[in-house]
Amino acid sequence: MDEKALQEVLMELSRTAGVSGQEGDAVAVASRCLQPFVTKVERDRFGNLIAFKQGEETSDPPFSLVLAAHIDEIGAMVTKVDESGFLRFTGIGGIDPRVLLGQAVEVHGRNRLKGVIGALAPHLLTEKERQKELKMEELYIDIGFDEAQATEQVRVGDFVSLAQAPLAMQAGGCISGKSLDNRAGVAALIVCAAELAGVRHRCNVYFTATLQEEVGLRGAITAAYGLVPDLAIAVDVTHGEWPGLSYPEVFELGKGPAIGLGPNFHPALTRSLEDSARENRFPYQVEPVPGVSGTDAWVFQVSREGIPTALLSVPLRYMHTPVELLNLDDLLNAGRLLAVFARRLDRPFVEGLKCI
């Protein structure tokens, strides 16, 4: 897969709604993109997308690798339709009220409704009110309806997604948009599947798009328990460079994906990822994670008897905003690195993971 094809895939994934708990549309896009490269595509009982590609290992049972990226995004839920037809709401996932004011949204009611998040204009605020911290309960969604029209179309509990269209930057090979955390990881899985489609590899590979990560890593819990892989790599995003911050808090865009190091990750897997990157001249960075990573990698590591796990992350600016931004080269290199890693796996290496 080249950069142009990757851009098209990522932008389609980004513009598709998939708030935690309502990921069906995003899963459908990912399923269609993975279908040409794998043996079969299915969904487990929780709803996780599982795309399976059979390896050539002849031993019984064959060994397996899970590549997992969560597909859900942050969003909101309607809590009230007020007497003027405005919708009050609460966040789903780590949504920040500071970035919501003036944003376009889509309300998933009886029909899909466009709306905007508004608040009192600054002209109507006192000086003291202008200095106050913005709170979620002070915001509302305006869908242009009065109370009767709104209550006919919208119910308490309806989901709300951000409606920011993805943007291809004119320079730097960057894409900006909503839900790149973690549609970027899903796109990396698609790149990997495309790279593996015409080559031989020993291991069975499960490309897994997990649900509800933003509200508690739930999809990874059920996927890890159901698939019981011999090893796993979680693919997610990490914080991109920002003025006033430096490594190891943030990572440079365009310098490659970041390989996690720390107690959440099996040292032999991280070494193998680094070796794969160096031998194939893929740029990469190293991310020290001294505790729980807060990603699907944590779940896989502690599932059942323990699953050897690693983490590969794409640097991303403005995480959990409608204008998340990444470099396509980092994403492409992440997917290609995963493919190289999968190809080099053999049974002696996998058996050796049982002894740290």
C-alpha cells in the first residue's frame, strides 16, 4: 500500500462515526478495507472485528499473533432535551469541554441530525464569567428545532459524534481530523495486511479492531480471552511534539512510530521490533512507559496466564480533539514494520517467550 492509498483509507476511517458503544459504521469500513487481504473476516460476540490470515506453520497447534488497534472514538450522549429544543449532553470517553465550543456534531437520533455546540456569546458575559473554566453542563447542542420537533427526533441516550471532516495538509505529509485516535492504528493494520497479502509467513495473524477502549479497554478484554494468542502487539497513538514539551513526554512527527519499553511489554518482543526496524531501515523512536500503558497492551499482557505483548504507537498531536494530526510516513512505516515483524516470527522464538 502506498501513501496515496493509505491517505484515502485513513480519511474514510476518520470521517466515519464510531463513538464507543456505537462503532458499527467504522467497523464496516475497516472490514471492507481488510477483506481483500485476509482469509476471513468476522465479529466476535462483543462486536470486535477479527480479520484472520492463515500462516504456513504445519505444527499442531499453529502459533498465532494478534495485532490489535481500537476503533472507537470519543463522543457524547444526550442527557436532556430542554424547553427550547436545545440538547444537553455528557461526554463518552475523555472528551475535553475546552475544545467543544463552536464544533459541528452529528446527533444519532431517529435520523442523523447535524448540530452545533454553542454557548453564550462573549458579548453577553460579564468579565468574571469570561474568566471561568468552561464546564460541560454549560454547553448545549443546537439542532435548529423547537422542543416538540426535537423530542420527536431525539431521545435521552442518543449518541453524538464530532463532525469534523479530515484535512490533508498542503505540506509535510500530514493529515488532521477527528478520531485519528485510533483509526490511525486500524489503518496501520490495513497496511500490514496489504503487505502480508502476497508473501509467506509462518504464524496465524489476527488483525483485531477492538471496541470501547476509550471507556475501559473492554473490547481488548474479550478479544484477548477469546483468541488466546501466543503473542500480541497493540497499535495505538502517542503524544506528538508540542512547543515547550520534549522527549520523553512527546515524540517527533516524521521520525517513525514509537516502540514501547517498560514492564507492560515483553522485552524479547520489543527487542525483536527494534531489530526488525533497524534491519529494514525503518525509522523508529523509543517510548519509555514506566507503568501501565493505558492501552490494549495492558489487557493482553495480563489476560489468562499472561500473553507476551508489545506496543507500537504513532505520534499524534492534539489528542482527543477534533483536529488530531499525524504524519502519514509514520503510519506507513508502522504498518510495514508490523508486516516485517510478523514474517520473521518462528516457533523457536515464540517458545522462547515463555521464559523471560
